[in-house]
Amino acid sequence: MKNGLLAIAAVAFAATAGVTVRAEVVPIMAYSQRDPAWAGDRMGNGGTIGQQGCMMTCVAMVLRVTPKTLNHFLNTNGGYAPGGLLNHPVAAAYDGPGGLQYAMHGPLPLNALAVSRGIGRGAVYIVQSSRFAQHWVLVFQASNTQAFYLDPWDRTVRPVGDAWVHYGNPARIYSVRY
């Protein structure tokens, strides 16, 4: 499924040794910033979605709209600062009052349990990755033992703590009500 819904609700499952582990999930649509349907679209006076649209694509995934749709909204509503940098409050305003809200810059919590608790309270973590200079990914699922992120470059899912994304990395933190 090209742009299928990756997760639709929090799930609970039994782990080994009879311990219950609760996995918290941010419901998202999985997109790649390099999809030909929008990769060449300009972001304000900056580059294209395919070149520098990782953060905006992460926000689009959470809003469950295509990067093309969100980019059009941002281009017509002052959603980009010079150079195509995302204006976070404008991006969060896409779905109107009471939906996605931009909270702050801060670090990704220091362990999976803290990330899981944050997601359970409605936090959305867009986290800096060392895969490329100024690259951002979306942490969309966590349990008490592991968190996972989706990389908008190639739509791959990887564990936090791999070669590119670590607990404590810089993050842009949003909040959402489902």
C-alpha cells in the first residue's frame, strides 16, 4: 500500500515472562519527501520538498494529509521563514483550533518509557537525525523498552538508538488530541 495508514491506535500486547508491555502509537500516514507527486514542489523561497522537506513531511504524516497539500497551505499562509524553514505554529494550524499544536524545541526523552508516556499524553516528536545534515524524522511508536521512527527520506522504520537517531537528540515537539 503506497501511502497506507501505518498505525491507527495504541495497542497492548503481552511480552515474554508474563509482563504486559503497552505500546503507544501516533496514528500517521507514511510518506516520503521524495515521492514524485510532490518532490519538486517549492517550499516558500527555499528548496523543494524532495531536497529539504523532511520536517514538513513529518508534520504532514501526523496531520494525515499529503506533503503537497500541507505545502500548498504553508506557501499561502506564511508557513515558511526565509530559506524554506518551517514556521511550526502555522504548520500546526493546518487542522484548526483544538488539533495539532506546536509546543516547543527540546530533546527527545532519554529512554523509551519516557517517549511512550509522552506519546500516550499526545506528544509528537520530530527528531533530528544524523543521517544527513539537518535531517528530521518522526518518532511514531514506543513501548517501555523501544521507540521507533519513520524516516521521510525513504519511508523506512528504524529503532531509536540506531546509527542515526538517539534518545536525547534535539526535537521539535508538538501535541495532538485524537
